[in-house]
Amino acid sequence: MYAPLILCAGLVALDFEFSVTDFPKPGLKHKASGVAAKAAGGALNAAAAVNALGGRAYLRAALGDDPLADLMRSRITARGVAMDGLHCIAGQITPHSAVLIQPGGERTVINYRDDRLCDALPPLPRSLRFDAALCDTRFPALSAPVLAAARKAGKPAVLDAEAPVRQLGDALHLASHIAFSEQGLIDYAGACTPATLRDVSRSLGAWVCVTRGPKPVLCDDGSTGSEVPVPATQIDNSNGAGDFWHAAFTLGLALGQPEIAAVACANDVTARHLSGRGITAIIAAS
């Protein structure tokens, strides 16, 4: 079976995960019960998920030219993601995060990135042929050209709309599909309700949805709204769960699935990731 190529563009970061027994209190010192350093960020997590699900990923992102970048390269390779579209930017610091993992798997992320990191990336290779594109909101100078290229090619142009959303400006109108987080929809539209989602779909001219943790995913095409239930699951670690969801959703669209079916598939994939069971390919090997 054909394995679609998904162009994953956006943030790549080194995550320092600290397991904590409770959320830290200001002004005090706290001892973590565990720690891990992971090559992550929305674009990298999505690219790794696409590959694990049986698709093919092309990662378009940027690192700095510091020691963190050297560490990231080996860890990106270990995750099975090619670095053809990954660029190192002189004078920049590689994005990195402190991630606190509380009992029950909930995560809190503090990320550092320079918003100018992707401003001078070279154009997309003319020879690159992809079946769908997935971008995040972190770097408008990176996301806008990728979304535009996908729309020009008649391919799904998916936006992972996590806050901050408004900074994308007119680029929001380039997405064919926008998947908001609850925080992202509130950041953009001021509320997270079916009526708000309908208004956003009509104003942006896109199919939209909003993920809401364990609650059903709300979807709207501008005229019809629907809810897609989320499987009940025991959460092991929620860091990166949204990235796996967007990867599975985009891959489903590239395979020709209707949006609601792609959402249901993404919900199932994410439930497996959250529970620590790992994810399995949704595309049979040819």
C-alpha cells in the first residue's frame, strides 16, 4: 500500500522532562523523582509519529548552532527521522523546554525559542512532492509558505492551532483544516463552544475542530457540527500527545479518509500513546 509523504513543519526542541510529585511551590527548591532529555517539539514528534504509523515524514524545521543542536541531531536520528529539511541557523539558540510531569501524566511546559529562528530558511525544494502538510503556529515565516504550497498543490494543509494562534495573521486563511487545542481556540476566538467553532470555520473558510482532552472532539465544516468521542484511557505521560493526534489526523486525510474518520483514528492513536502502549502502523506494508 502507498505510504503518503507528510511534510511536518514547525518547532523542534530539546525537552528536559522532570517527574514531580506535586506542582512546585514558588520560592522553594524541589527534587524531581525522575528526569529525561528528549528530542521533541511539535514538528519532530509529528514526523516520528507519521513514520511509526506507516507513512513517510519530511521534517522542515530549524535548530541553533549551539551544543544543544549537536545533542539534538543524534537524538533525532535515533527517533528515525531524516534531517534533509532541518537547518542550523548561525547565531541562534536551539529551542528547549522544561517539562514537568505530575502524577497522573499531566504535563506543564516552559519553552524557550526565538521567534526569528525560521525567518531566513531557504525555500522548499522544488523537487519535493508531498501528500499533505502539517504546520504549527510557532513560526509564521515557516508555516505560511508550507501551507501555501500545500493549497497550491491541492493537498490537505493542516494547522495545529495551539496558542499563540493570532500571530499567524493572514496565514490562517491558507489552512484547509485547522485543529485547535482548547487553549488555542480560546486564545483565538475567546471561547471554546460549538457556536464559536462554527463562527471560526465560516470566517476562515476551513474545516475546523477542537480537541478537549478526555472530552469529545468538536468538529465543524461551517454548516454541520459533530462530536467524536475519545476512548477512556489511563494516562502515563501526556507530553506530545497532541502532536501524535495531529500526525494521525493528517495521515488519515492523506489516505483519503473523511475528516470524521480521520479524527476517530487520531483519537485511538493518541489513547494508545497516552497509556504508554505505543502506536502501531495504520498503513499495511506493501
